[in-house]
Amino acid sequence: MPATPADERDLLIASVLSGNPVLYIDNRCLYEREAELTQSRDVDLDPQGPQILRPGNDITLVGSGYATWLFEQAAEMPSDEGID
């Protein structure tokens, strides 16, 4: 499940180029974040492990898709109080 606009684009391209059947699911909420697009990259559709976007010591937030962006925003809030 794509978590960023770049993930969404890159996974769609990899899905089209794949010789295997692919189920592609996107999230329209990511369409609004087009300004965050980075340079495209080649993506291997083999199972991938989780991505650690912001390491910390006090709290663990786990999300997929659009929720990842919401959790990144939420992670900023406690950092003002010294929570990592």
C-alpha cells in the first residue's frame, strides 16, 4: 500500500511493467500531495519489509497508506515535549 505520492507513482509503474498479475490499490488522499513528488525510482514488486521513516525511543507508530502521513504529523506533536 503506497504511503507517499512517490510510492504511489512508482508502484503503479512497476505494476504496469510487471509480467505477473498485480492488484494495485491507491489512495486518492495522496493525489492532493503532488507537490511532494520526488524523482522516480525502480521498484521491485517482491515483498518488502517495513520502512522506518523516523526512528525514536519512546513511542512506536505503525501505519500504512495515507495513515503513514497522518502518523508522521502526529509524531511531531510530542517532540515539543521531549518525547521521541
